[in-house]
Amino acid sequence: MTTRMSINFLSSLLNNKVVSIVGPAKYMTDSGLGEEIDKSDTIVRINRSYESIEKYSQDIGSKTDILYSCLIEKPANAGILDIDVFKNNGIKYICAPPASDMKGMSNATRLHNLIDVEKVTKISNEIPVRVVDHEFHNQLAKAVQCRPNTGFMAIYDLLRFQPKLLKIYGFSFYLDGFIKGVKEGIKEEQNKTQEEFTIQCFNSKRHIQKNMWEFAKSTLLNNENVYVDNTLMEILNMKSLNRDDFEKR
């Protein structure tokens, strides 16, 4: 699916641009950051985050240029893949993590076996779809000693395209929940409330949040090409990744 032409197009959206990546953390609710986010040259979202724009544009912005999606059509993951919805949301490019094992290791740049490849191929005829190269994914997985979340991987993949500034919003390592509605359908799929699902994600043995948080602390805080929102700054400066401490702050 990935061609030199499509990579050049992706680079044109990112290289030397002010890029905002917006995660789905609950703390973005009532943040009033939407106008600030919309001033960016390029806006990146994760999985189902674009579904929240209609209700929360004042907090998370109103545009989506690039979507990083696992492309697995479940409520807990990417939701329903709909080319018309993607186009109506202005999505110009889609990036997906490569298939990998529980530790994030992969031996090929290919889609996960739970993905409807036929549907994704049809989507790629209208919106470029890129599978992130597995060598990079392996390097990141080794650095954090687990399989990276799609959003976490996206941060470091974006930095490879050398944006002028990467602005990061809405990442909490599951210290809080999700913006309301981002995981709609999780009750029917897993018989869990959104809060129960958040705790499950926080305690994941596959995506180890503490490892990713520690790596982010060491690589983002003093990076002159990275800006993190105020709440994420607080999180990265916490002494430990503790949900109770975050709630008491």
C-alpha cells in the first residue's frame, strides 16, 4: 500500500511543519484547547478520536489530517472503518502499526491478521494507507520493553519526519479515562464500563504504561522540537505513574 509517492505526500504534511497530535485522554474535556490546536499546520489523531470532534471541538480542535489507527474494527480499537466518514472528517492519510507479537516484535511490515485487508485496500484507493515499518517498531518496542500503544508509537514515528514542532495533547498513560464516547460500544463488546476498560488498559501486560511513561520522560521533556500540554507536563514530572496521585493533584 505504501508507495514512494505516498511517503512524499506524508512528508509534505509533516516535515518542517507545526504538527499537533491529539490523544483521547479525559483531561482534554473542558480544556478549551481546540482553537490552539486548530492553528497547527497538521493535526494527527488516534483510532476513534476523530469521532469526538463534533461534541468537543472547543477542547480538541475541529480538524484531522492524519489518522494513526490499528484498523481493527472493534469498539475498543478503531471502531468501524468508513471511507465516507474519513473523507467527511478531512482525513488525508492513515498510518497503521505493523502486526507484532505480545512484546511488539515483528518480522515483516504487514497488517495485523484481525484487519479486514480487503476493506483497507479499498480505502487505500482513496486515502493513502501506510503500515509503519516493522524495523522502527521493533526498535521502539525494545526501548520500552513492550508493545507500544498506537498513539505512543505515533509520537515517535512523527518525529522521524522532522516537524518544526510536535505539539502533544491528550496523553495520560491511562491515569484518567477517555473523552466521553471514544470507547462507545465497549460495554456490549467486553461487558465493561469505560472506567473499567481504562483500568484494564492501565494494568496491561502487553502495553506496559510505566515503561512508555519512563521513556517519554527521558525523550520528550528536554526535546526542543516537542511541546507537551500542561497536564501531560505534570504527568511526565510525576515521581511515579500512580492513578491516585494523579487524581489528588
